[in-house]
Amino acid sequence: MTLEKKTLYLLPEALEILENGFKNLPQTCYSIDLNAIRKVLNEVALRMQDNYPYHHPYYIGQMLKPPHPIARLAYTLSLWINPNNHALDGGRASSAMEKEAVAQIAKMFGWEAFLGHLCGGGTMANLEALWVSRCLRPGQKILASQQAHYTHNRICSVLNIPFESINVDTNARMDPVSLRRVLDDGNVGTVVVTIGTTATGSVDPLPEILKLQKSYGFRIHADAAYGGYFILAQNLETQTRATYDVISQVDSMVVDPHKHGLQPYGCGCVIFRDPSVGTFYKHESPYTYFSSSELHLGEISLECSRPGSSAVALWATQRLLPMVRGGVFAGNLTDCRFAALELFNRISSDARFLTGLRPELDIVVWAIKSESSSESSRLSDEVFEAASRSDLHLAKANLPMSLFLGTWKDFKWDQDYVTCLRSVLMKPDSLNMLDNIWNILSKTVDETLKKSRQLKGEISSDD
């Protein structure tokens, strides 16, 4: 394959426009050794070859989506200024662009009045949300499902907040019955609702949790780092769509533009429905706030120095691809889910595989059919390695047997989990490349199963 380079020719024109904004300043001299830079840069390029092809549709492992060309260009263009969005002094234009970009994200979820900003990624965004929860409900527990991201438990440990996991149902969603039992014990401040779990892409049942909120009065934080943008998709299941239809009722939310938002790392976003929580961020600083009476992003953020380039890239991407239903951006999300459903349907109808969790977003998980959980796990490990040697890159997920007990018949559970293969079909070309992906996967599985049978003596090496 070839890397996309055509858009690079747009950069000199944009740089000249940027340069014209500072033409009244005295000329400065830069001592640049082009040959030395070329040598090091080419060395970097060679070192960077030691990567999986994260940008290619054959990489369907982790949640890695290539930035849109406009995001790459805008980010690079901004580096000639290198703005810092902690204070208006360090990033006037990029701070304004951040506010506009975050407002568009909030509007996508139906929020006109809100408080929010960008941050280094989903972990930092969730930390801020749970920190505000601690400020509002000191000493009270944070609850999240067993399939929620591990960062919530870790963050609670950092913030010294009591944390408890809630059981999930057979669809890997938070179980409302188990949640109610814990709520009955009292002292719960916030429930984290995961909108797209990392392992399976499952969406917690927000409508049922909102009903419990009316009785128990806890806050709701939506971790939509991965799945938030799917509010624009047009092919969600009825139960999944029901969660997105009421997502505007949560108290806080996290979305990661560096996942489905087509942005470079790191670009996370945290937003609060009640702007008054900004009072918890109040601080005094004698050295960064002197150029404007306007609100600085540093006054509503735990992070200090932050790359304004992230805001510039996000603003440019949203300008080119508005986040509206029926638009190009939304259509891409719909295609990602179509790709996941198509792969799931092929796997489900194939006797070599075991499935159970129908994809809610664009993550597919499945196992290799075998007589036991340990044997199936071993085969998944082997397929994972063999597929990689054929340039198809999958991921693995250890999932509890409770998710599959009711669906996998005549299956011996000699361990309490099974290693599943996992794919995230989030590339723009995933749907178009699905036949190629399937052919490589099918061939790899055949070869792995044949090798396994040979080792067991079930067939000869000549078969």
C-alpha cells in the first residue's frame, strides 16, 4: 500500500497564509542543517516501520483509527505557532476553536448549556468527571460495570473514592437488578454508564438506570469515550438506540475524538450538563492570566499546559465533516457497524466458530469452536499469531463464562473464562475490505485447526 501524501501539497499554501499574519515582525534567522535533519528524519521513518499497520483496514485489533487528512494537516500547520490552550495568552485562536469544537460535541448530545473542554485523552477526561463527582458527593461510592474500563477503578484509587463493580448480563451490559441490590446498601454517589465497552462494544441500559436514579438520587456519568459518536449512526439496534435517545439526561460525559472522531492522539473531551461545577476548578495564578478578562480554559481544567494543536485539528475536521445525522461523518459510522454485522453474520453461520454477543457498535468477539474453554483459548492464541503473519491483525479478549453459559451447548468449562478473538471494524474502508479480511481469516483458521488435529494424531501430516 501507499501512504496518503497528496494532501501535503496543500500545506505550503496554508503556511504562507499563516505567515502573512506576522509579516510586520522583524525577520529572524534560523540555522538549519537540512542534511542533518534529513538523515535523522529518514532514520525516524525506518524506526517507525517497526509498527503494526494501524492505519490499514487489515488492522482490526484495537481501537485505532487513522486521523483524517484534514486533522493531520491542521495539527501540523498549528505547530509553527505551537499554541498552549491552558491560557488565552498561550493560545488565543486555538482556545476559541476548542470552545467551538466542544460546543459542537455537546450539541450532538442535545446540550446547549454545558461546561466542557478537551484533554489528553479518555483517562484524563474520566478522572475529571469522577473528581467532580467526589466534590459533589464526598465519601460516596462510584459504581461501574464489570466490563467498564479498568481506568475507573484505578482513578478511584488515585482520588481515594470507594469503588464497586456491578455484575453484567449475558450481553455484557450492566445488570439493573444487580445495580439495585448495591444501591439498596446506600452511600452511592455516581454510577458510571459505559456507552460502548472496550472489550465487546456493549452499551449499558441507560433508560433502566435513569429510572433507578429517580428512586436513589445518584449522579450518572457516561463513559462514551469509544461509543459516543454512534449517536449519529442510523443502523443501531432498538435497545441500543434507546440509550442514545436519553443520553442527554446524564450529568457528565466523556468522548474521545481520537477514536471515532478522526483525531490524532491525544484528544479527549469531558463535558458537564451543569456549568456551575466549574466552581470546583477555581484557583489563583499570578503568572498566566493577565491578557484577557474572558474565561480561560485553564480555569475549567485540571490539566495545565495542553496542546492547542489538538483543538485546531478537531475544529478543522468538524468544519469539513459536520457531526449531523445523514452527513458523511455519520455515514462512516453506519458503515463501520454494517461491517461489524457482516463479519458477525459470517462467523455465526460458520461451524468453525462460536459466537454469542451480537455487536451493538462495531466490535465483534468470537471464539474457535472446540470441546473446552482451555482448548478454545489455545486455538484463539494460535489464530491470533498466525493471522498476524498474514498481515491480518486481530485482538484478544478474556471473557467470563457467564456471558456464554446459555448459548454454547456441549462446551466444557474447565476454566472460568475463554480467550476470544476480537475485532474493531472502525476503519473507513473496513466494509469494502471485508471479503479480503474474511478470506485471510478463513484460511488462517483452516491451517490452525489442521495443525492442531495433526498434533493430536487425528489426521496425518499428509492430509
